[in-house]
Amino acid sequence: MSCDLSQRLLDLQDRDADIALLQQALGCESVTGNEANFAPFLMSQMGELGLAPKSAEFLPGRPNVWGRKPGSGDGPTLMFAGHTDTVHVRGWSEKWAGTVKEDPFAAPLINGEIWGRGACDLKGGICASLAAMRLLERAGVTLRGDVTYAFIGDEESGEPGTGVSAGVADLVTRIQSGEISTPDFAVYVEPTCLDVYTAQIGFFIADVKITGTSAYFGTPEKGVDALKATHALLAAIWRHQEELALGPKHDLVGPSNILVTEIKGGGYIAVPGECELSLIRKLRPGEDLDTAVAAFEAVIDAVAVEEGIKIRISYPAGRDHPYGGSPVEIAPDHGDALSLGRCIQDTHEARGKIAGAPYWSETPFLVNQIGCPAVYCAPGDISVAHTFEERINVEEYLAAIRAYALFMTRYCGTNE
């Protein structure tokens, strides 16, 4: 029956309507902080699908949108979730001036790919999940279980005062209060090239400020050199990285690491009185953020610096944890993850393998805080997200629609 249904879904798919849906979504600019510009479009599309959509602000002027397609009542609840915000488009128009790509929200179709900000990260996944429900309706399929949708803001960082996962935190609160049904399994539609990610890295970002005393270059003995102290700290951090690289490795996401991403310091013909550095630490699933931070701080504390040097460390990127984002995983042989992979293989033979996310997103809120097994799975290539090259392959996007529809039937069951 599944082979017959897969072919039926292919025969019934309205390619033009599915492509238009994504192009219209990309036309709704929703850079982090402006999620409200995308919400009415989602409300309209979800209303047409009978999802009884609801919306509420997680912060003033910034709404989440959610909805539910009830089944016959004797099946499990499947959730599709994804963030509505995108990264900024500063420099995009200048990069593509005079070409059809100049407008980052025009969504041109070029050589089988749709270009624009949010194409893969992650409006392609959002639209594929909605189009899948529309495809099941065209096929006359009635599900036994419920399918819920949660489209949330504030996932992306980069805009001042934003990017702390306030949207998903609000969603979790509403689930815990019973306002929104607790899902039994969730697909978060971050781009995976249609593989199924059962594991993801964690992270923390540390900003380190080193303060000494500036002095005129002719009398350096009156100063305390912050840049020299920073050199010693960097050497210790890089030794820490070598130890991490030689340590345990996760089968899907590899070893832990620590990467210095920025250094600022120096003075004009003077002993440098201040220096700042930033770094990011990758955590494997199974590592604890508190333990990783403590180990990093022990490395810093062990460095012998000149008297008069002060070191201050801050952690600016708290997500589900005050220090950063927790790593998370479900079993790589989780039955529902494998089932989703098989549905993808039915529609796109080259995809559907179990893998790990080399990025951090918001499934820790679902797995750890409400106990819902969750995976990442969506069309699109993460390597072009956040760049001026952001785009999505149309055939992969269309295959995702059919795969999601097929998975809904297998997971929720049908009345046929």
C-alpha cells in the first residue's frame, strides 16, 4: 500500500502551487525581530488547511503561530516545528546588483533552484510541511492521529537584543500548561538535505576581556601588557583544543572542539592596556554544559599572567541553558526516525540516512523539557544558509512534501 500511496502522491502533487507557496513565503520579509510580517501569511495558509491557527506574542510585537489538524482521535500526535525568522540581508542587494537575484525576497527560480533569504533556512521546510497536508487532502487521506504545527520566532542570532530562543521557550510553556497538545514525536524543519538528524552539537560562546595598564612606549615598565597576557591565554586555549580533538568522538557529530573566533586589542604607540577575544566551544551529545564551562575556566585560571592583569569572562549566548545551547540526541535507531528516513527514500532515493547536525537549533527544548523525541529533517543545504548564496533545490523541496505526507500516514495511521 505504501508504494501505491507514494505513486499516488506523486501523481496528485500540484508542483506549481507548491512552488508558488514557497515563493510567496519568501516574499514575507521576517528578519529576526520582524516575525510579525510572516505571521499573517502562515495564519491564512493554515486556516485554509483547517488547522484552526492561533497566534500569540512571545515578546511585544513578535508572535508565534500554531495550529492542529485533528485526526479521528485514536492515533499519536505528530508535530512539525520551525522558526519563522531569518538572518539579515545586509549586503545582499549590493552583491547581486543588476541581476534577477538583487531582491532577496523576490524568490526567482533559476536553474531548478529558488533563491532568497530563508529559502533553505527554513521556509522551505515550513512550506513543505504545510503543502504535505494539502497533498493528503487532495489524495483523500484521513489520518487517525493529530498533526500539529508550531512556527516560532527568535531562533536566529545577529540582531541586537534578539536570538535567545524566546519563541520556543514560550511554546514549551504553553505545552506544559496544556494550552497546546504535547506531541509524541516532532520534526524540526532545519535544513538537512533531507537526511534525518537524530543528534546535534551543543555550544557555548565566551567573551574574554583582559585588562592591564596602558603606558607610553618609551616607559613600558610603567604598564602591564594585556596583549602579552592574551598571548599566554591563547596558547592555553589552543592546547585545550588539542586535548579535545584527541578525546572522545561522537559517531554522528565527531569530537568536541574550541575555536577562537576574534581578537581585538592594542594601543597607539603604547603598552596595550586592554585586549578582548571571543571563542566558541562545541559539545558532543552526552557532554554537560556546566562541566565544559568549568573545564574552560580552569584552563584560564591556570595561566600564569603578570600581576596587575584582570580577566573577565562573559557568556552572551544563553539558549536552553544560561551558558549556551545543550547538545541533544535520540537513539539513532529510534523507530520513528528510521520510518521517516524510509519515507524520504521512497521519494528521494539518495537521501534519508541517519546523521548528526553540525549546528545548534531548538530540539533540546522539545527533547529535554517536554520529553518529546525530535529530529531535524528538511530540504535545503545548511552550507548556503546565512550567505548571499541561499537557495533551495526545487526537486528536493517537492520530494520533501511527498515524504512528509507519507510519514504522516505511517506515523499517525489512516482510516483507509
